[in-house]
Amino acid sequence: MHFIGIFSNHSEYEMIKQNIIKIVNRKDLELIHISSKNIENMKNIVFETIVLCHQENINDKQKCILNKLCSNCIFVIINADAFCNTKVISNKKTNCISYGLNQKSTITISSIQEDKAILSIQRNISNLEQKTIEMGEIGIDLNKDKPNPIENILAIFAIYLIYSKENA
């Protein structure tokens, strides 16, 4: 079982979860919502991946727990726009994948129109099976499902790249 922790508000978590269930061809994923309210209950769970979507006001003890969770992960997917001034502690085995609208993110948008967007992978990424996903661009249809904020689309895409069996 692959445990993926998503640090976000509840509606954002639900939106990401629904899309991941639809597009990733795996039954062995367990998505778990992490928030400032429940983070202390998560400290003994070993997550394979942590997705940091939105920064909440958390106290020092909660920051410490979040950093411990991230330091034990294989993948940390981080919204570089929301966590731009936050240092996330990871280990040498952790693969950090940033996403956002800034130019330095690993996954960003190279162009966007009303009904479609071009997502850009700006650095090679190793997926779960240690296969390299090379830099490049991919077009997505923004009208396919319910409208999602672009940041959620980028987070969903990052999870897809790591866990989709199509990429293996």
C-alpha cells in the first residue's frame, strides 16, 4: 500500500483525491488528508509521499511534525508558490518535486488558454519504479471535468507522474 499524505484544506484534498482515483490506474494508493487540526495524529504514519498544497498557520510543534513526515518520505511534492519562504527538511533519498506558476518549479504551466493548458516538466523526475520522466510538455483539456484551480491540476499531475503505471 502506498500512503500519500496531502497537506491542504478539506475541499482541496477532496478535489485532488477524486481526480487521482479517476486518472491513476492503481488500487494500492491510500490518500490521507493532513491538516493543522489532525497533524499530531499523523506523526506515526510513514508516508511514501507528502503533497504540500497550501500553507496553513501551524505552530512550531506542528511544523516539527510536518518536517519529520517529509524527512521520511520518498517523494515530497510542494507548491512552490505557497511554500516559497518555508524550508522543508528532507533526506538524501527524498525526491522533491516543486509545482507552481513560477519559472523555477519542476512542474509549471508554459501556456494556458480558456479550455486547455500546456504543462511543462522542467527537470527530469524519477517515478516510483525509478524510471526517468524526461523534461517536456504535455497538453491537458481544462474542460474535461469540473473546473479545478490550476495549482490543484499541477499537484494532480505530479502525483500522476509518480504513480501512474502508464509512466512505468
